[in-house]
Amino acid sequence: MLGSLMRGLFFFFSLMTACGAFAARPPSEQEIVARMLAMNNARASALQSYQGTRTYQVSYKGFPENLSAKAVVKLDFTAPDKKQFTIVSQEGSKLLVNRVIKKALDSEAESATPEFRQRSALSDANYTFKLVGNDSEKGRPCYLLQVNPKREDKYLYDGQICVDAADFAVVRVDAKPAKNPSLWISRAHVDSRNEKIGEFWLPASLRSTSHVRLGGDAELNIDYGNYQVSAVNTAHSSVGTH
């Protein structure tokens, strides 16, 4: 009897040790990407609509003169892909407002379509992924992955992403475009941050810098906020923290 009990206890503690080791094992990049895609789809299905405002600030320093512009924009999003923008106020260079800010709004409206989402999705179809370490964003642990595009495409990027370890949402992007968006630009860099609003992850800020071939430098800063989010009943969904 005692021998059977000891063997049973040994088996139990061995099992617990094995389970603990498995739980402590960091997930592979394939597991992280799979969870990220699943959670993104769950959140997208649960998101009904949201409203918010963002402030665009653009500056250009170079030939033939220094220019700057600013615009405050209201966004109304309705699932699955309708984005409506209203420019609340604008000031500064009309050239930058028309050629940069309004172009950015047009591109974002286009990005909501199913065709664009598939073309630009952070998925195995568009990228290769490599887990390079652990990091944190605003005190939340995250996985740091190197992402490399599988083709030259101005809607893809090459760099690193930080994926929240609990929600498997992208919280930070530090990258360059896979293809220069314009012949006038020799290099560009993007730093994008997301934040958690309720059970959803939405844009918080974007910093984009570009070097123009004529010798100038351009910078675009977007700050997002004032979110009002409407969601379907998520009581039985997988939107929350896992």
C-alpha cells in the first residue's frame, strides 16, 4: 500500500513538474502568430463601431522652404469596413494638408476594404516571423518578433513588432516600408503604438519620418484619442485576455 501511494505521489509530482515546465515554455513564433490572428479576428467580430479624433501634424524642412501643417480629424467607423472622416480644423500649408494629410485619409479609407486587409494583413501569407526576445510596452510584457515581407509592397513593412503576451495584440511597430511609397522618397521609418480601450486595441500614436531625394526631411505625427467604442455582447466570446 505504501509503495503504491509513493508511486502515485511520484507520478503526480512528475506530472505537475512537466505541466509547469510546459506552461513556462515560451511559445514559438508560429504559436504567437496563430494566437495573434485568432484574437484579432475575435476582436474584429466583436467590434461594432467606434468614434474618435486624431491630430495630424506635418513638417517639412528642405528645398525650397520649410513648411508645416496641422489638422484635427473626426473618425466614425462602422463594422465591417466603413470609415468616414471629417476635418474639424486645419491650419498651415495647404500643400501639406492636401498632399499629405488628405492623402493619408484616403489611404486609410482604402485600407478598410476586405481586399486591402488581406493584402496588408500581418499573416503568414505576407510575412515571415522570427521571435527575437521579450520586451514590454507600458508595463505589459510582450513578445518581440522580427517581421520580413515576402514581397516588395508599399502596404507591407520590414522591421519589428511587439505582441502583447496576454491579449496577443500588436502594441508596437518599429519598421520601414517594404517598398518606398514614392520615387521622391529615399528612405522612411514608422513608429506606431496601439493602446487598449476596454477589450479592444486601437491606434494611439504614429510617428513617420521620410528623407526626400531633393535633400529635405519630412515628419508626420498622428495622435489618436477620445474613443467611444460600441461592441456586440462579448460575454461568451474570446475577446478578453487569454
